[in-house]
Amino acid sequence: MDFNDFLTEYSEKYGLTEEDWSGFRKNAILTFLEEDNGKVIARLRGVPVFRHRDSEKEISPGDTWICSLDTSRETYYFAKGLKKIDASFMYELKKDQIEEIANAVWNAQRHVIEPLLEDKYKEVMEKQLIQAVGDTKATYEGQIGVMKENLHQLEQRVAENKQIISSLQEQREAANKKEERKAAAVSGAEPMNDILGVRDTHVRREGPDTISSPFFNRSRYFVHLSSDHRLLTIRPHESGNVICMNNTMVLAGLNLISPFEGPSEMVSEYSPQYGALKIYL
């Protein structure tokens, strides 16, 4: 809606006459520039507007003013400065006034304002974009790091399980051979060797960090060391952190707690209450 449409609409709505609007028609917001010939003028709908002699000292090239116009001549006008539009003027405006002015300027001069905003805030936006990309990259790198660690643990678990499966297969083959020998002994073919049962809980120290026992007939165990470093509690569990193969397990750090002095039997007992084997160091 241009200014004339605005006047027409409100004239019809409120019963206003041309005389009521005459003062507003003679006011305008003008920006004065110095032309090549040295004259300081503004233009209103193509009509040159010169500074009135009473405002020549106040209005400088590059200023924007709210002016009252002398339109007695058709080919050019004279303008008297009423209020300079500068930082102090904008500071004194109310919020709703600023919004109205901003909307009007944006709608009328968007093609001019957009390139100015782009030039003015390009560097700021680039910095914000770089920061956002960096933050996102750091987040994903952190997530990738966690996934890599989980993958490493899974791969380690798979490798351990393969070792356990191989050990169980060897035990199965050995058990089958014992059964064959047992059957042969019954038939008188050869003497039968005793087979140790799972109730046999004696433990042997095989190396600095290695222990073995007929009791260790599962794939995984939870191993707990008492606070005084005098008691090991070993309990079978499918999610245990220590793997066992061929009735043997390696307890990292055992030699630091109990120095190895050669292969020997260890003092141990079974605890029915906890379903665990206790080894005294």
C-alpha cells in the first residue's frame, strides 16, 4: 500500500478531507546528497528538493531528515529540517515504532539491504558456521571413539570365545578318548585310568600368573581379590572377565601379590554358600 492508498483508506474510514491531510502531504523523509555540481539536494518522486535557506547550516550532505516541504513550485521543492534521523533519533523510538520503521524500510529497500547485511555479517556467520561444524565434528568423533572402543572389546571377546571353543573341543576329544579307554578297560583290553570329577578342587600354581585346577571346567570366571590381598575368590559365570582353557587361567598381576617360587599346590576350599572356590595366598 502506497501513501496515497493509505490516505484514501483512512479518509473513507474516518471521514477525513483533503484539508485534514494537507500537513502530512507536505512532510517527507529525505536523504540529501551532494551532486557533481556541488549542490546538496534530495529527490522526492523524481522532483529535486533543495535545502531551505533556514536549514542550509543544519542539513549536511549524507544526512536524512524529516522535512516540511514548500511545494509551491511544480518543478522543484524546498525543504526545512524538522528532525534529523540519526542514532539518537533511533534510540528515542519505542519498540513498536522501531518495528514499523524496520518493516517499512525492509519492504521498500530489501534489494539494497540484503547485500549490505551479507557483507556486514558474512564473517560473523562464517565463524558461527565453522564453530557449529567443529562442535558437530567433535561430537561425532567422540561417538566414533566410543563405538571403536566397543568394537575393540567385541573383537577381543570374539577372539576369546574362539579360544574357549577350541579348548572345549580339545577337552571333548580328550573326554571321548578317556571314554574309549574306559570301555576298553572294562572289556579287559587295557587298564583304566581314574577320571577326576568336578568335585576335585585342588589348585596348582603353574607359573607366575598361571593357576590350574580340575574345578576350572567352565569358560569364564569372576575373580575377586580381598582387600588384604590374602584371599582369591573364583566363581564361574558366563560373563566373567577371566577366561579359562584346559582347566587353566591366567591372573594378571598375581606374581606381584604372591611372588612365584616354583610350581606348587595352593591352599584352597570350596564354598557351597557362594558356589565359589577360595584360594588362600
